[in-house]
Amino acid sequence: MSTASELRRQVGRELEAQRELAGIKVTDKEAAAIVGSTRTLKRLEAGVKVRVTFVVIGRLAEHYGAPRQTRFELERIWRFVDDEIWAQPSHAIENSGWDAYVEFERLAVGIDKFETMFVPGPLQTEDYVRRVFERGDAAPDRIPVLINNRLARQAELMNRLDSIRLRFLVTEAVLRSGCDAGQLNHMIQLDEHPNVTVRFLPELHGPYRNLAVPFSVLSFRNSEDPSIVYLESPYEHRFYENSDAVGKYSQVLEGGFSAAKSVKEFKR
């Protein structure tokens, strides 16, 4: 399944969630009239390609009573469902509350993540999470919510460890920058799970070719189709589906893992 299909699935899943939240059945006549038919509505929610415009997506979300910013973001995202490269601005995620990456993460069967300065989110302890948000740009009253959301997302991912492969590659700088004994031990414990790998790149052997920017590669159920490359910056979240980009980042990642050491070998 390509990224374009996955993106359609994400929009469909969000529309389905908004419909259910409103207590509206999939056989609703008004919803069917907006998209053309009940069959089209079911196909839309399933992520199957349908001939509807972004305006229709907005009208449907409005019918379900979705918040204005969520309607706007779904409309905007729908314009990219057939593109191989697209981005979601950080402010759009904050305003709408709909993060495409989080939705992709829920469908992935494999996640490979490279980090240069921070402990990867799924590996962070609660203390580390708190420090990250307290030293960020979040308003103080938002921090408890952000922490709870991060921990809930972690729990959801860890509950799937028997059916997902997680690999984390970090620089040694990550382990020396706010990574206390509790955080390090937590990473070592997770590394013991057969489906989790945590490796670090020793500073002594660097610099490492093309490993300068954090990124993730997500794999989905159909291994014959390309995965997604994901890059996050303070301004936007960018996604690549084209095979050249996926192949390049995968090659870079494998080269990094071949030069890395187990987190168990790290010495302060």
C-alpha cells in the first residue's frame, strides 16, 4: 500500500471518527448526499480512491460538527492524497489537533528512527518527557496535557510490541545530553525485547556519512509497496513516498546501524 493510499486511509479514519463522535450512522442520507452515495462514503472511510473534491471533504466534516480547524486541515491534506511528497505545517497540527504522523504510526508494522540530540519519543521516561516540554515553547498550562498525550502514545505503541518492529539509532550526543541513569536503564530494558533495537553511534568514529538530520522510516502491512520517510522540523512535518527518497534514507540508516553499538555498551 503506497503512501497515497495510506494518506487516504488517514483522512477516512478521521472522518469516520468525527461521524461516530456525532452519533451519525454510515447510512445517514445527508452524508450520502454530500459525497454522492452511501457506497462512496463507505469507500471514503476505508481509504479507497473515490472521486470527491476537497470541498466535499470539508462539507462532510462540517456536517459531522468537526471543529473548523480540523475541517480546514482535512481539506488541505486531501489535496495531497496522490502526491509523493507533502508536508503538514506544525501550526496546522497544533490548531487542528490532527497529526498525520501519529495516524501513520498507528498503522505501521515497522518503525526505524534516527535521532541526533533527543531520546526518541517512544523511549522517553516520564521525567525526560517533562523536561522536553518544560524547555520547549509550550504554555505552562498545556504541559500536563502534552505529557499525558506523549505517555498515552507510548503505551499504545508498546502494547503492540508483539506485532511491530522498532529500531532506534541515536548519536552518542543523545546519551550525553540529559539522558540520566533512569533514562539509560529504561532504554536498555526496552532493547532486551526481541522486537526492539536501540543502538548508538560512538563519537570517536564520527562523523558518519549523511547522518546529520533526524528522520524516520515507516513500513506498512504490504511490504511490496514503498514505506514513508518522515522528517520533522520546528516549522513543518514532511513526508516522502517516492522510491528514490525511501531507498536513499533506508540505505543511510542501514549504514548507520552497521557502524553502531548496542546501548548496553555505552559508558559515561
